[in-house]
Amino acid sequence: MPMFQIPGVRWCAEVPEVPVRELRLSGRFHRCSARLFRFDFTVENAGTQPVRVPRLPLLRLAEPCLPFPFERCVVTRLARQKNDVPGPFHPARVDAALRNAAFDSSEIIAGGGVAWCEMEEKETLPHSFHCDPGLALSDEAGTFHCFIGFDGQTRHLSDLVVESDEARSRLVAVTATVEFDEVVLAPGETLRPHSLYLDFGTDSVRELMLRHARRVARTTGTLHSPCRNIYCTWYYYGADIDRREVLANLRFIDREHLPFDVFQIDMGWENCFGDWEAEEVKFPGGMARVARAIRRRGILPGLWCAPFVVEEQAEVVRQNPEMFLRNSAGEFCRFQCVKGACRVVDPFHPAAEAYLVSLFRKFRRWGYGYFKLDFLRAVFLTADARFHDPGKNRAQAYRHGLELIRAGVGEDGVIDACGGLYEGSAGLVNLVRSGFDLRGHWRAEDSEISAYVNRIAQNLHRNFYNELWSTDPDALQLRRNDRAWKDNSLNLHLSRGCFTDEEAFSIVVNQLLGGGVVCVSERFRGFDPDRLALLKWLLPRRRFPAAIPPVLEAETLPRMLYCRSRGALLIVLNNWLGEETAEVPLHLEWIPRVIPGERYELFDCRNACRLGECVAGNPFPVRIPAHGTVLLRALRRRKPTAGEAEAE
């Protein structure tokens, strides 16, 4: 088998044997720069009969010798499913971060809140961890970083596996595999997987992730949201939303001059997944009537939809029974959600193509211009799916489905992808959700993974994607409420609001950390004045994608974050993991390009007051309550002139 020696590192990259005799796998190794290497592969059917292309391991870094002890190794993973928790973990250390890395959310039932307690607990944690489409290997001391990954998710899905030995004492291998999903390859035809990159850096993991996003952008393009402040109905009302509540909230927004760009009506407006008409009892006169009421207030109307999911009783099933996805046994694929076992649209079927385009043209005629697309994973969840075009796989089907939706929406429509592929959405959508559905309390009630701090981690470790689109951090919940909407117990996890004042400010800051849009979900009738003041503080704020100081990148939730803005430093100090008030030191010298000895004036953004002067290199202590956050603005004091110094 071909071998490639990677210059500068004692790693050998081997191309494994192809499991199908008729397939020929060839690869080329390119040294793009002193620290960037690219592998290009071609898969060819060299036989005389059509062949199904299975999962193909393209490259294996066997027994990679890290330039530091394995106990200091940090893996920063990109995760395919939005409900997974990306970010750093130590494969040699059993802790919460490693358990997050072992968690697979693909089987969660969609739409009823994340039922983590129903997930089967793993008796033994694995020694292999899966990433798609990439990962970074680092020294926790910040002296070595390497990104390994593919430049996209439009040609295929990928599986990068980090494997350690059972004792978690050494790294056994890193394997890069492409998932072609048994597509049919005719004799003489070829497939070209995404290029696989090894990108070595000494600056930070964030810089490696930004470079990855920019490589993806070169082929897909980028698209961002023209709207910044989004109102969403879901995280109070759930499916129990109606025209009267929409109008009541619109009147409040108008009266309080809240600068919302979009008012988005979430699930519950529709009569049936697949037919997508208004439920007349809730919305008499139809959805066009509601859109007109929203537009009269200068706000863009938004609508929720699950375009790839169809209920069995929908009229479109009777009209086009064959436009739905099947598996290798010829059975219809099913997507489990709050509506039961639904059918999945096959985007490559001609009837499905017409259905998707016409559906969104109908929504545009109603007057809607913003679309939250949910349950998008339905089209790529089933590994043995067989599409109408036998030469296409799950990643290509997802991409084609989005292209059809974009054709129906038009170039000026705004699309928010929820639960889709991250790199696979680039260039076609304006926003992408960064993590799982929220709950109105800080602590986990059922399992460790559902704690609010993991929601912050998802938002933080995916905010580099603002290179491709605008990050959607999901909805802010500021109400004080411990009662279910309409006394329906199923709504309690949505309508509940139990955040303390310190937690409330932390979740407000979380809206800024992603660097994308701000999303809010409230029933404003009875909204507390102090929480309204906090909301008014947030909405005009500049968004910033917070970065982690390189010395802290091994931590899932570091106590210090920063961003450069308008000549100043914006700094987040937090006590998110603490259960008591703690003194958190500010180390300005940890921020790149800050020179020890420089003096900075510190201002508390929340309380609009000066905190004092901080000298880089001298820790500045800040007391922060449990689960609390301090947002600082640091302005560097210029050096005095010779005359000023003499006068002093």
C-alpha cells in the first residue's frame, strides 16, 4: 500500500486496501506550504459491471508519534449532529468532556424537547471517537496544533476516528473514512472525494478552524443573514400558538419599540406536515393574513417548516406515494418525531423536486420572507438510504434539497437551517443553529449533558462558522415562570423560566458569544420590567464571536473569553461552572498581541461603570457569583509623550 511521510512530524500516512476488488483508489500528496498538506483521492470502477461504493477508509495515520506526552493530548472535534457537543476533550482523561464526545444524539426523537434521560447510558466509555468532517489534535500547553479533515460535506459524509488503546495511554491511529452510502458507480466512472487536509499551526485551534471554514467557502461561497434580532414563538408556546397571541406580542413589541427584524411563527401553525396549510381554528383567515399584520409593523414575517418530513395522512402522500425515501430493503425510511413515524422526502425524485420548490413559492406568496427549516437531518440520518438517483448519497441529497428550497425561496429570502449539515449548508442558507433546544433552567434535571453550560459550549465552539453564515444561538428565555402554558404539562420544558438574575445575564451574553443573530422567545404579557430592561440592553449590542485565549483552549468552558472590537478588547469573565461566588483573575497577557506591562482601563458593560486599571502581566481579580458573567471593555492607555511624562 502507498505510504506518505509527512515532513516535520514523525507520522506515516498509509492508504488502506480497498474492500471491493473492482474499485481502484489512487491518491496524490501535495505539500501546499511548510505547514499545510493536502491529499487528493480518486475512486474508479476498473471493472466491467456497476459497483456499489461502500465506506472507504482513505487514510490512516497509524501509530502517530505526538511531539508531547499523550496525557497532554487534546482533541477538538467537529460533530455532525447539532445536538452533539463539539469542542475539546482529553482522550486520556475520563471526565464530562469525554462523555460528551462519546454521546451520539442521532437517535433523539425530534420536536418534544431533548429527552436525554431516555438515551441509553453507556456502561463503558469508548476508546474511539467520531468526528465529521474534521478534528484538531493539540498539546494542552498550546505548543502544537494540527487540523485533520475534509474541506466540505457536499460530496459525501465523512468519519474521522481518533483511537487510543484500552489503557488510554497512547494514540493508536487517526483514520479518515468517506461514506459513499453504496452509490452505484458504472464501469469507467470515477468519484472524487473532498480533499483531506493536514494543517499544522502554532497559534491556536481557532485559527485552524477558521482556515478550515475558509477552505470550505472557496467551493461553496458564503451567505449571511441581513436580519439580526429574531423573535420566535416556540420557546414559550410550543405548538399551542395562535393568531391572538401573535398579535398580542406584536403590540407589545410595537409599544416598547423593541427592534426586532423578524417575527417567526414556529411549529403549531400547520394543519399537517406535508400539506402545510394553516390550522383554521388557530389562524382564521390563513397565514397570509398574519403575515400582513407583521409587515404592517415593519417586521419581516417568518415561518417554521420541516420540508423533508411528511405525515402519513398528508394529501401529498396520496398524490405522490413514490416520492419518499426508501432503504436497501425497499421499505420507506421513517423519521421519528412528535408527529410519529413520518415519511422522508427523497429530494432526487422528480415529484419531490416540484413539491419542494412549489411549497416555498406558496409561502412567499403568503408574504413570508424568513424560513426556519427544522428536522433537516431526516434526509441524511438513515445510513442505508437508497435515493431515486442510485448514483447519489446522503450528503448530495441534503445539498440538492436545499438547492430546491433556495429556488423556491428566492435569492432575497432568509433561510435558517436547524439540524442540518454544517459544511453541507454553506452558500445556500443564511443562518445555522449551533446546538440543541434550550430549557428555561440552568442545571440539568435528568442528565449531565442537558445542562445549560453545554449549550454555551456548542455556541462557543461553533462560532467560527460565522465565516460561512450567521450563527443562530437559539432562543433567549428571560421570563420568570414555573407554570406550563395552558396548563399543558407537555409545554412545561418550553414555558418554564427559572434563571436567577446572574444566570439571566449569562444567557444574554451567550447570545453575543456566537457572533451571529440574537433570538428571543417570550410571551410578553406579564413580562417583568427588570427582564425587559435586560432585553433592551441586549438588542442594540454589537455581536461578537468570542475567542478563547490560546492558553485556555484545552478547556471546554474557559473562564475567560475575548474579542477585539472598535479598537478595544471585549472580555468575558465567567463563573459558569461554579456553585459559589468566586474570584476570577483577569490575565490580559493571555490575549494575543497584548504585551506585558501595557495598561488598560476596564469598564463594566452591564453596569456602565469603570472598574479600574489593569496592567498586563498582573492578574486583576473580579468577584463573580455562581453561574454569573462579567462583560468588560478594556481600552489600552497610550504611552505619555516625553513632555507629559515629565509633567507627571
